Amino acid sequence: MKQTASESVGSKAPRQLLIGKYQKSTKLAPTSGGVEKPHYFRPGTITVREIGKYQKSTKLLIRKLSFQRLVREITQDFKSDMLF
């Protein structure tokens, strides 16, 4: 027998009501008119974002001809009579 998701009947209040309650009770201190400090990411955050970006992309990150020259140069070291 398969189990299907069903609505739970609980005493939780809807999110909108909870947000309203907490916003009214907390008061923000007025800003002193100072200069707003710049936003900095934690170390590694941008790096992780870039890794994900390059993993998703399919474009070549190294130009074809320069990579081909590099491969030829390396193969010449191992075997000099290699043809492409």
C-alpha cells in the first residue's frame, strides 16, 4: 500500500500572522546617519559560486589552438615521431 502526503492538522498559525506579530514587537534602533559599510562576502562564498558556474557551463575555457600547441609540446617530450 502506497502512502500519500496528507495535510497535517496542527495548531500552527499561518506564516503571515507570525511575521506580523514579531515585526510589531521588535523595534529597530534609528540609524545615526553614518556611512553605510560595504557588504562583504565570507571567504570562499564567491569561489563556490564560480565553481558552480563553470561546472554548469559547456563553453571552452582554454582556446583550442593554444591548448593544441600545449598538447603537441608535451607529446613531443614523450614521443618525437607522433603525428597529428
